[in-house]
Amino acid sequence: MDWQTLQHSLSAALNCRFTVRAAHAVSGGCINETFCLQDGRQRVFAKINHTNKEDLFVAEAASLIAIRAAGAITAPRPLCTGSDGAHSWLVMEFLALESQSCGDEAQLGERLAELHRHCGDTFGFHRDNYIGETRQSNERNTDWCDFFREQRLGVQLDLARRNGASGRLIDCGRRLQSEVHAFFIDYRPEPSLLHGDLWNGNTGTIAKGEPVIFDPAAYFGDREADLAMTELFGGFSERFYQSYRQSWSLDPGYETRKVLYNLYHILNHYNLFGGGYAEQAQGMIDRLLAALS
């Protein structure tokens, strides 16, 4: 990549000249190329992709800004986004991650609860963003059931139908979609600020055990949705969950609703990757429908 345009954009953001003297590839997910850029005096973290992916980076920057503004937990500061006609990028401050300990995870649980206490007036966000490479609709709504039914479950079922999912999966999914309200008869969530894509790979620790989160797809929603995703792929210790519950207890209905919330992510994985995710989604739908019987 020719770094010239990025250098100009970054220099303007930093209000000082930044010249890329070293660019070291680092790990940072499967969607983008990621680099530590150094100019001899400072270093930054850059995500690079094709020019048509610029909106993913603009959306991610907006999510990071919202999380940082809440003041509850550390997230990297976005510096600039841009495109040179061949590549697009997001440059942010470089955070040196360290290995986690159980004590650090306890802090993460406490800080996450604090983030969730940052509430909005409506569910949604001021712009759409992306869950993986799938566009995530965030049109504001005062009714959480309606928001989740249409902008989460409904969107993924529409994509699954177009991607060739079985008639049974779609039919059962539509039945579940029509009865989502039944899971919220005695539960009224607040519009909490969520990370939105909270699996273990999007968390870390920096100096002195300070927890950090990154790669968000933020919006205001039911805080249970963030907690549910932490359980989807594992990797979080019991200290994390104990700390969160001590800060803010969970409703007993969470044990059922977490399946509903994780169905959104499994359907998204099917729509992105295909394979056995359809069977997993079907099992989750069957379990949720059985809970309504």
C-alpha cells in the first residue's frame, strides 16, 4: 500500500506530521489487514481494506466514540478514516495488550455493567453499522420488542431466505419472530449502550490490568444481548459474570432470552459463512418455540 494519503489524513488528525517509517503487520481479525505504523516518535494501529469498505470503518469509529464518551471502560481512540481510491482505512491509537488474569476479568465485568448503565432515550443508534460485514440496521425505536423483531431477527431471516436456508428454518423462524413479545411479558429492558459484538476476541487488558474493549458494533439495546454473546463462544471466566451480577443483577428470564439474542449472531454466521450454522440456528429456534408451548 502507498501510505501517502493516509499519512496526510493522520497528520491532520494529530495536528503534527506523521511519516510512516515502519509498518508491521499485526493480528487483528479476519476481515481487514492490520498494521502497527511507526514514525520514529509514536505509533498507531491501522485497519486497511478495499476502498468500498470505508463505511465499515466510519461506523466503527462512531461506535468507539460513543463508548469512549460514556467514560465507563477503555476503548481505543479513533484518529481518522479515509480512502485513496484503492484502499480505505481506520487509524486509531495503539494499545499494547497484555495477558489477562481473573482479577482483570472481574474489572471487565464491573466496567461493562457501568457501560450498560449509560442509557439512551430510544433503542438503536444514530446510524447503521456492521456486525461482521453484515449491515446492522439501527433505526431508532421506543419499543425494544419491535426493534429486535424487525431489525435483528427479521433482517437475518430475510438474508437467510435469500441465501438458501431451508423452508423449515424460515417458517419456524417467522413463527418465532411473530411471538418475540412473549419473552418480554414481565421484563422491560432499558436502552443500554452496548458493545454489540462482545466475544472474547474483542476484549483485552492493557497496563496495570486495565480492561479494554474494541471492534464494536454499538447501539442502545437490552444489556442482556451483550452478556448473551459473551456466552456464545466462551472464553470469559466465572469471575467476570460474578462481578457483573454484583454490579447489576440479571432478571431470571435471561437464561431463556440469551438463546434468542444469540440466535441473531448464529443466523448472521450462517449468512456470512454458511455450513453448519443453519443446523445450529434451527436447534435454537426449536428450543425457543418449545419454551413458548
